[in-house]
Amino acid sequence: MIRAKIVGAGGYGGVGIVELLLGHPEAQIACLVDVENVGEPISALYPHLAGFCDLKIIASADEQARRPVDVTFMATPDGVGMKLAPAELSAGAKVIDYSGDFRFNTPESYADYAGRIGKDPKHQAPQLLPEAVYGLTELHRTSLNRKTRLVGNPGCFAASCLLGLAPAVKNGLVELDSLICDCKTGVSGAGKKPNAAFHYPARYENMNAYKLAGHQHVCEIERELALLSGKPLRVTFTAQVVPVCRGIMSSLYGELRPGVKLADLLAAYQAFYQNSCFVRIFDRAAAIGSVQVRGTNYCNLVVDVDERTNKLRVIAYLDNLLKGQAGSALQNMNLIFSLDEKTGLDQPGKYP
């Protein structure tokens, strides 16, 4: 049985992995750690867990928090994981970090990311960066294995954009200088902490774009697409928040290379994801929206061509708290412990 510690258990990312681990046949929750609500049962914060998980949240200094575990989920803000990961790894735990602390393999690439979120560009554990695996399973499945100690979970927007564009970029079907990512997220993407901009009267019936000067997820999108294409590239990225609780819809565009038809694209996408159980491909006729992935680890891709403008058009849907966060983390845990990656995740969600 895999013993799991969750650091940052009181946030949306923390409760998300709690929910998933409760249904996992090969894992159990060893302890829940946070800096807030210490001493309270997590079911007091999230009453839907009453009777399912009533473990108390403990401080990191608590003796129980220092007991050996097999895996530590860092559901923590940027800058926390890099400080805690060395001790967790030294104690024998594998670490899956939700933040951007370990999405990059060099101090220079991390510094670019950190500058976009106003963090110190100096990484606190640079010696660990070379071994960190970028945890978008569909692109790095072969690197996620029993030897893997450290995983940097992908950003939610990045997951949708990369899954939506990877086959077209890898197969040279689009012009690399023409990629556009037009992305919308639900309010839960901002996390649990209260914020005036997300107060109900401010959010209700309101949509807006944000971080137009440069969103941090662009760093990983461009890095991963460059690895697939073998060439450096830039994307035009716009993040928007819409008044729904959870879900991401990313509309992705690119100029098609001469002679590329819709049939070519569909064939390329089906082949690229033939062994990826959580990516589903649909054509333009499919009645697909965000509700079909809500509460699941699936990413649904509608693959299309605008014949009038010769543009690739892919609509990517995923749940920002599942495939964009906790679900992806559990999928990675399964692989680095040599389990079927669907374990604890293979469910259809709820409708309506």
C-alpha cells in the first residue's frame, strides 16, 4: 500500500487529491499537512468528506508529519515545494509538486517563469532541477517510471494547450509561427483564498482577460512544443476567466501547412493518442462541452479545420482541478509506482 502525505491539504488541490486517494485501491493517506486549520479534521473544512476522511490537519513540525511515506503531494504555492522537496526526497519519498517549482530543468528556464509571477528568480534547490520530470503524462510517459523521484505537475492551461497542439506540431502540420491559444477557465482556477476580484458580485455575469503582459504557463507551453518540433517557437496566449466554477476551454489555432486536410489531422491525432486513455478525439459534429469532462481526468479534443482560412482549430476541454491538477498528479503517481495509470481515475464524471 502506497502511503501518501499531502502538504497543502486544505486548498482545492489538496482536497482534490484527498478525494481521489480515497477511491484508490493501492494507496492510503498517511497525513494531511497545512499551515492553516491545524488541529481541525479536514471534514470540518469540507463536510462532504465526513465519514470518508476525518483526519486532522497537522503542522509540518508535528512528529507524525516526519514519519516516512512513499509519496508526498505538494499542493502548495510557488516557492514552497523547492524548500521542502530536498528533505522529503532524502527521507525516501517521491515528490509530486503542483506548482511551477519543478516544471523546468535549468535555473535559467525557472527564472523566466518566476519573473512572470513576481517570485525570486533564484531557485532554492537547483541541484534537483535536472532530474525533475515534467508531469504531463501523455508527453512524458516513458520518463515516468519507478526511477522517477521528482515530478513537476503541469499548469492547467498548459495541459489543455499542449494536449491540443502536440500532434499537429509533432507531425509538422502547422506553421510554428502562427499558433494562438485562446483560453478560458472557471473561477476555481484562482484557488481557495478570498480575493476581491473573485467575490461573488464581482464575478457573477462577468468575463475578463488577465495577465496580458505574459502568463506564466506560456513558458512550459513553448518549451514543450519546441521539444516536439525541434525548433524554438512562440505562441500568442490569452487567459480569460468566466463565471463557472470549474473547467477549461482552450480554443487553439494555427496556419495549416500546404496540402494538409482535416482527414490528415484526425488521423494524426488518433495515432498520437492511441495509447493515451484520458485523451478523447472528436470531430466538429460532436456535441462536446466542458460539462462532459467535469469531475474527470479526461481531456476532450474537438479537431477541426476552417477551410475558408486554412486554419487548424482545436477546442480542448478539461477540468482544471482534475486533469489540470489533482487528477494529473494521481496519474503520475500511478506510473512512478508501476501501476496502471487509470487506477483510481477511470470514472465518467457526473451529468448534468
